[in-house]
Amino acid sequence: MSKRKAFWISFALTLGLLIPLYAVALFLGTAGISDPDTPAAGEGVGIAVRRPDAGDAKNLLVVVQGDQAAFLLLRFDALQGKCAVAALPADLPMTREDGEQTTLAGLEGYAGPGVAAKRIAALLEIEIDHYLSLPQQTLIELAERMGNITVDVSWPELAGRQALLDGQGERVTLSADGAAALLERAGEKAGGLRARIYSAFLLAGMDRLNTLIPDFLRSASGDLDTDILATDIYDYQRILDYLALLQPEMLFGELTFTETGEPAGESLQLAAQMFR
């Protein structure tokens, strides 16, 4: 047999072996691409990627106990990527179950924050998932972990109150203690300023709230009056995990009411925008 003939015979045998192997590999590769369960390139196998859903939003009534209780509504909303803080007047007219006329502060002191939360929810036509009542000093200790905030004298909430900043300049950096002192000087009718300052602290600590707030709820439980259960803390942590990755929209304001205790002006629309 000549060398040329031997070459062609060897070449044909090699093709006869490689072509079936190539066909099998091509079939398996095509089948993997057509399988909808096959992970895309770069995806982790068996790792579920969870996104926020309708359950990843919570409304919370916060009652800060001091010489005069302060009332605020908070919303942490991972689905819409927003946080909201709204101040409520402590002197909001309320009626106790026995028919006696009182205020929001009086109702909370008489029946507790849970009853106050239910009444506010009905009044504003929203849902309130939980309530949290805590001493002012305990809140200051939490805010200290979030960092300092910068207060600008041009804030509308400071209109006519610039003297509260003691002429420290156009922009003033405040610690938690300094912010508490400012609100104390501002008095009871400074709900809008309170909401803005609280929102500023939340934004300052947003990248760490997913650890700060759960740790706080667990460690400070003796100082708190709340219906947030241990299992609920995991829900808040999950929501705050999402928000830590975002630059959430911060909404803040003051809800106002008539002398008869009905929402005034656009308060119902504002409550819907912020807490739904």
C-alpha cells in the first residue's frame, strides 16, 4: 500500500470517529440552551434571586415619650423604594371609648399605643402594621448610631425660627443630642421640623439600618412598648436590606387636622401618597 493511500484511509477513519462525537456534543449543547430551567451564563446554579414584593413594606406608629409625647408615622417600603416620615399633632382631638373627649396624647396615655394606632389608621384610611413607644433618651441613643445630620437654615420648616440655631451659620451639623435640643426649643408646634429631622437621621444611617434597627429592637426590648414580634424583626431586616442597596426616596411632612379631629386640607391625599 502506497503512503498516499494509507494517509487517506487513516484520514477517513479519523473523520468517522470524530463526526459522531461532534454530533453528540452539538445535540447536548442545543438541548441545554432550549431548556428553560438551564441557568444563563453567569447565573448561580440553584440560587434564587428574590425581589421585593407587596409584603416588603411596613407602616409603623412611633410614640416618643417625654414631657410631651411626640407621634410620628414611618413607612419603610422596599417595593416602591421609599421611606416616609409624617408628624402627627399630640393635641389631635380624640374620643375615648367611654365617650370622654381627649387628645391623641391623652388617648395613648389612657389606652396605650395600640389603640392610638388603630384610631389613626381609621382616621387616615391607611393600614398601620405595628406600633413602637419608647423613651426619648432611648431614641437619641439609636440616632447616635446613625451619625450626624446637617440642618440648613433655608429649610421651610425653619422659617421664622432661624434663631433656634443660635447664629451658627447657614448649615449646622447636629448630633442626636443637638437635634433633640433643637426640637425642644422649637416647641410642640414643630411637627414639620421634627419629621424632617427624623428623615435626615434615617437617610444618614440608611446603609446601616438593616443591622441597626433589628439589633436595637432586640437589645432595647425592655425599654419598648411594641407589638413587633421576634419574627417581625426579620421582615424589617429584609426590607431594610433592600433599602440599604438603594438611594430611597425620602418623603416627610406634617399631617394637619381640623378642630373636630378630621384631616384638614390635603392630609388624606398626603397620607395616601406616603403610606400606601
